[in-house]
Amino acid sequence: MSPNGSDRSSRRPMRRKLPQVLTAGLILATATGCTYKDFPRLGMPTPVTEEAPRILSLWQGSWAAALATGVLVWGLILWSVIFHRRSRTKVEVPPQTRYNMPIEALYTVVPLIIVSVLFYFTARDESKLLSLSPKPAHTINVVGYQWSWGFNYIENVDGSATTGNEIPKELDAIPDRFRKDFPKGAEGVYDFGIPGTRNPQNGNPGPTLWLPKGEKVRFVLTSRDVIHSFWVVPFLMKQDVLPGHTNAFEVTPNQEGTFMGKCAELCGVDHSRMLFNVKVVSPERYQAHLEELAKKGQKGYVPAGIEQTDPARNAETNKL
């Protein structure tokens, strides 16, 4: 047998095995029945809310899909480099493939399928994460301004259902569709910060937002000036704080502790100083904190921000 013939025959078994190896790798990477806890977090912090694992799972799944696609592409590249390299003894141009409809259909359809699958899971999880319950246990108006944060706790602090039923002018920026879910008798208390504010317990910069563990909290986000972004890092979720538009989302904290928050939107020269803290405590300690704010004279609310125009209010008719 000629040297060329021997060389070709030695390559054939490897050619037949390579697709099998690639297929096995894809199956191992994508078809396991593992949960998000069985995979590394890939740079994400440990979730501290009931909703955050859904975000972490989507993040991990996207990485797994990207890895599987990368392994396939790298495998095809290496296969072409190894088995279609130029022979040392032959210098002729290899056969050229043109207008191969199956191949062209493959590299058109497969990316569409990949994008469609990623879009489905993203849309499914986004819809779930942004859905609002009929009556959240707590509602907090987060106010962004240059260069810090204000927190309006819309709560019935004194326990009386006869006080606080009139919506004050400070909350005019919040549309009626959110106001209807305010608790009865909510006279409210507030807290706010400036860039020099510090957490008295640990010295971290920014004001401190208190939350009760195990109870659903709705954040109603408003801005006084420019676009900000409300981001509590271990919540694994952030949302824009827009002037003239109100966003909202809900979380249920499930771990006590003090966590870091920041503005995630470049909002001006002191953007890096728009920091805050989130302290998750027991429901009893949370209620006691609200009463402490009331005793300090911080009753009512800080101005929520720029009010939505009537056309914008009327255009948003989604049921919440």
C-alpha cells in the first residue's frame, strides 16, 4: 500500500469517531437534570431573595448554551484543520463546495433555533419576575436623585385605618394603578441620604433601606431628575429609575443581613457615589424601625419625583 493510501486509511477511524465525541460532549453539557445549585454561579453573588434563583438559573443556562455552541464550533474548526489540511505530497487545489443547499439551510436554521430558545426562556422568566401581586405585604417608593436615594415606606405605622387615607402631594408622581394597592391608613415614614451618608453599623456609604425577611415587598421606582438604576447586588436584579415614568417590581427577601446597593446607570459626575445599603431583618424588627423613624419626626414622604403626563398615564393600561 502506498504511503498516501496508508495515511488516508489511518485517518478514517478518527473521522468516524469525532462526530460521536462532539455529540457526547453536547449531551453532557446540555441534557443533564441538574438545578442551579449544581452549577457554579459564574460570577453571580449568592441569591438572597426567593426570585433571584430564577435569574441565576437563566444566567447559568445561557452560559451552558454558549459553551455547547462554542464546543461545536471549535470542534468543527479543529476537524477542518486536522482532516482537511494540505497534504505534503499533493499540491492540487482540493474540491470546492458551492451552493450546497443542505449546508446553507443548516447554518441558517440552527442559529435561528438557538436564538428562539434563548428568547423563549428570557421572555418567560422576565414575565414572571415583573409580574405584580394583587396586594403586596409592603410597598416602598424608591426615589432616585443626584446623588443619593430616598425611601418612602408606604406603611400604616400607627395601626389606625382612619389616618393617612388621602394620598399626599409628595406622591403625585406615582400613577393611580400603583396607589390602589397602598395599604389603608398608610401615613408613612421616610428616610433619605446624601453622598456623605454612612451606615451606622458598618460604616458603608449611603443610606440604608430596611426590609422584612420572608415578606413580599413591592418597589415603586421614581426619579426627580435623570435616569438612574436601582440595583441591589445579591437580588440579582436591577431596574431603571426613569423621570416621568414609574417602574415597579417585587421581591421576597429570605436571608437576613446587610447587602450592597448602587446606581447602575451612568447618571452624572457623582454617579459612583450613588450607593446605598439594604438591611434585611425580622418583620418585628422592621416594624420597630418604622416606629423609630416616626419618633425621629420622619413622618410622611419625601417628594417622589417627576410626575407622568396624562397621555403616558392613560397609555399604560396593563392590569397589575
